[in-house]
Amino acid sequence: MINLGALTAPQNKSDMVGPGYVLEIALAAGLDHDSSMTFHVRVAENGTAWLPEIGQVQLAGLEEVQAEEHIAAMLVQKGLYQRPTVGVHIERRPTNSITVVGAVKNPGTQQVARSASYLGAVIVAAGGFTDKAETKIHITRLNREPRTVEVDLSDENQRSIASEYLDDGSVITVDKRDLPPVHVQGLVTKPGEVDFPTNRPFRLTNAISAAGGESNDMADSVLIQRRLPDGHGVVLIRASLAEAMENGQENLTLAPGDAVRVERTTSTFGWDLVKRVGVNLGGTLPLVP
């Protein structure tokens, strides 16, 4: 499992004004005025905003309370108000459009606050990684000369790259790990292929549950066919469903590409026979003691 918490980003105060912010500013008069006004301003890229009667005011880098005090001081300095009451509210924060594709739950273009435009926040906005997410990602930055870098999130030496700021228009590609599925056959409700997860151990009972469970109440004997690592030959492993459910050590860990067959036995044949006889007799024969 990829740890999003490891993708640290600089701490940013969410109430600090910055370029591109839209502010709602309310001015209430002092002793010499009986009027008030409310207006909206956008902070320019140089960090200033134009305010009526005052002109250009540097606001970037200030928290809301600090901006209120700064504007009030300028009003007094210019002789416009004696004791003004100023309210500053951040109405809208600018965002970066970051596109996330690959092994995330909600791929697409995400709108992320500029102050939080880092990999961890972007992946969270995209719903997080899927079970098939690889640890390798590709980051493409388009604001300057387009360039793509590959980062392995499992490598602590590369996490500093993953923690770099993501400019508007960046593209994140999360590699998808395609492991061979497990093939489940025999006495199961839904025989066929079962996806092999990449973020947790996949055990015998997990595979049987993914295939809909046993189709015969007496099913117990399981044969697992596994290819040798060199690709030449196979090894056969026998297991018991009853023991796997009772004892964790008997609940074998499967490998990608394993073939699992829940076998027919004398017990399963007898159970099928009893059910057929019960049906033929109109259900009058008790099937369970």
C-alpha cells in the first residue's frame, strides 16, 4: 500500500491571502461617517489589490485579521476614517487544474487549491490509489518546457521529487500493476478469473469468496496448481477449506496466476444425490438432521 502520508508538503495557512484570491471587504465608518460599504477585490499576481479611496494595497502574505488591521491603518493614515471597522473574508481561493490518470479511483482533471498543489493532495482529490496502483508514477509539467520525470514512491530518496510543487496544467500518471489473475474452478458459485490484489495478501478463502463461495455445502478438498518461478513446470498443493477457515496458518497465501480447483469428492457427490432425491420426492425428505 502506498502511504499518502509520506508525501509531505509545506505547511500552508489556509487563511493567508495570496495572488489570485478574491476577497470580500466590508468597511464601516467611524465617528465622522454614517455609511458602510462592501466590495470584492482580486489580489493581483504582484500581491496587491486596488481598494476604493485608498488605491493599491499590499495584501499577499497576510492573514485575514492582519489584512483588516493593515487596511484600517491606511484609512486612518489617509484621513478617510477616524476609527474604521474593517472586515476581510477570503471568498475564493485560486486553483490549479491537475490531471490525474491511471490507477486512481476518480481519474480526470482535479481542481486543487494553489496552496495545496502537491502530489498527496492531488491524489486524495482523485479518490486515492486503486488496489492495482504501482509505486511508480510519472509527473509531467507543462508550464515551462514540457518535461516528464518518473518517481518511485517506495524509494525514500525520490520522495523529495514527489513533494515538489505542481504547477497549473501538470499531469500525473499512476502506473497500473497488472498481475495475472487467479483462476477458480470446480465447486464454486461463479467459476472464472479473480483479480489479484496488489496491496494485501490474497489467501485461499479470499479467492473462494471472490468466486461466490462454495456451490456444495460439503465441498472441502482444494487443489492449487502453481507455476514454478522459472516458468518451467508446476507444483500441486492440496488444501482443506474447513482447515483454512479454522486455522489462519492453513489459509494458504496464493500467488498471481494460481489455478484453484474445489474438487468433487464422495461427500460432495452424496450431498448432490441427497438434494436431488429430496427434490424428486417433493421436498418431503429432510435434508438436514
